[in-house]
Amino acid sequence: MADGVSDSDLSGGEESREEVTMTPAELIARLEQAWLNEKFSPELMENKSELVECVMEQLTHMEENLQRVRKGDVKASVHRMEIDRIRFVLSSYLRSRLQKIERFFPHVLEKEKSRADGDPSFLSPEEFAFAKEFLANTEVYLRNVALKHMPPNLQSIDMLKAVPEPCLDSFVFLRVKERQENILVEPETDEQREYVVDLDKGSQHLMRYRTIAPLVASGAVQLI
Amino acid sequence: MSLLTLRRNFFNVHVITTTKIYRENCLNEAKTEGKSELIPSIKFRHSCLLRNQRCIAAYLYDRLLRIRALRWEYGSVLPTTIRFHMCAEEMEWFNQYKKSLATYMRSIGGEEGLDITQDMKPPKSLYIEVRCLKDHGEFEIDDGTVILLKKNSQHFLPRWKCEQLIRQGVLEHVIS
């Protein structure tokens, strides 16, 4: 399958975007990178709706091709496996996101509401709707089962305080894709001084997520 | 992941105790104008009330998380044995949750959507050997052939069609 997949074909044309053509191999590689980053990061990563749309289109394309192949042909089973694998990666990616949205729902909603217009969004519109419904649903449940029977000054719960935030200090494994210099590593105990490290291309490290969060977002490092 | 019956009695006692503590606090507050020696006991009771509220909320939220897991494990229809353990509000929560989830899944990719409750494990092989654990009737696979799923019959079926039935306990993956 040598056809390229073009991003601009799918965009609604609302913003002018440069035409980015990717081969299917590059698309799947980007999907796998996004999948691994989402899986190993403690917080919700940036939203990648275009990637999801492109992959879905690619899957439909592959399924159509498969219908046209003669049954019993060996190629068919290889393609079938490929489709299943890609579908698994995409499902796993979306499941990771949904799980994080459910786990941190008040914080995720707060972050999305308070971001500036130019900043990248963390939630797709559908995910935002899902998160809002989840919040409303849970609040209604708690109110009807317990809170309405409680004394007047205890009838509400502040979800932002009740639900724990993602732990950004958890350690993650990462591989460096672009060389980075002077990364500030924060001390863990009072006796250690802060120190800076250089990250060489291709090296692998185990570091606190908080230190390298912006590098994951920019694609300079890959979580593994 | 088992869900026990909502422990209503235990729960009501808790709520009643909370209300009693609150009433004591109110009485004390009424007497406090001018006098400050009752304030520590008011504060103490208030923190007991907050703790009670937190415990109740934690217990209920834990139940919600288990119910959420049920949607991912059993699908949209829960077995009656489990439904028996849920109260009406929890059924309502479950119904709303599965509606939200369905709306979200339908919107993925912009066309028909993607059922992300499938494909839970990385695919290892195309076809798998399955044994039928209970009578399930007729089952149609992609190329149109219809298979009769009778108890103890064995079939060699496409993996992606069997996933849901394996999770529901109708089929069993035979690893020889």
C-alpha cells in the first residue's frame, strides 16, 4: 500500500494548515509513539484527534482492500493480522486516555476550562463531553444516595479536593530522540544540590516525569 | 471484582450519627455568642462530621469504580445476580455511564466509531480454538456461515468474533 495519507483532506478547513503527507508506515509509527507516551505518562497527554482520524481512515481503507482479495489467499491473513494489530494499538491508546480522564475527571475539566485560546487542547470535544457527563453523573449519584440525607452544611463535596491529582513525580523510563542540554534535575532530598544533565541522542534514562514533561510533549524524548 | 449489596443499614446508622453530631454542634453554637470556650468542641465535632462525610463518599465512590469495571468486563447487560446487589441510583449511574461511553465510542474517527471495549489483548493469532460452555444458539461469522453453539462443541473461529463471548463466559479458549 503505497498511497500517502494527507492530513489536510480531513481537516474541516477552519484553520489554514500546511499539507502534511505521511506514508502509512509513518502514520502507524506516530500512533505507536503516541500510544506508548500515553500509556507510561502519569497525566493526560495532548489530544491527537487528527492522528486518530487518519488511523481510522487507514483501517477502513485496509478493510475495503481486504474485501476485494480472493478468499483463502495468504496475503489476506497477513493483512487481517495487520488490521487487528493497528486496531488494538488504537483501542489501547483511546482506553488509556479514557481511564485517565475518569480517574482525574475534576482536574482534567478544570485544566481544559482554564486554558488560553491558543494553547493546545488536552481533550477532544467528545472527550470533554464524556468527562462532563461523568462528573454530573457521579455528583447526582452521591447526592441522591448520601449527601441529601446529611446535615445542610455537608451537602456538597468539592471534587477538586476529593479526587487526587496525577502524581507528576512518578518515575518514567525514556529514550532520547533529540539531544538535550542542561536539563535541570531537581533534588530529591535536601542534602543533594540541583544539578544539570545533558541527554544524548539514543540514550535511555529513568527520571521523574515532572522534569521531562515538556520534552515528551514536544517529541524530544519518547517514554518506554 | 465482586460487588456486595449496598450496606443500607450500616450506612443509615452512619448518616443518623452524623446528624446527631451536627445537632449537638448547632445547640452549642447557639450558646456561644460571647463565650469562646465551646468553640474547640464545635470544631472537633465539625471535623468528625467532615471525616464521616469523607468515609461515606469514599465507600460509595469505590462501589462506582467497581460498577464501572463491570461495564468493561460484562458489556452493556449485567447478569441478574450482580444487578441484585445494586441499588436503584447505581443502576441509574450505570445506565448513564454506558450511554456516555456509547456516544463517545460512536464519535471516534468521524464515521461509525470504534468499539474500544473490544481488542483488550494484543492479537497473537488469527483463528482460535474455542469450546462452548453453554448453549448459545446460532452464531454468524463474517463470511456468512452460521455456527450452532451447543454446549461442549468445539470450533475454530476468528479471534475477533469470539472475544466478547469469551468474556461473557459462553466460550472458552482452548490452548492445547
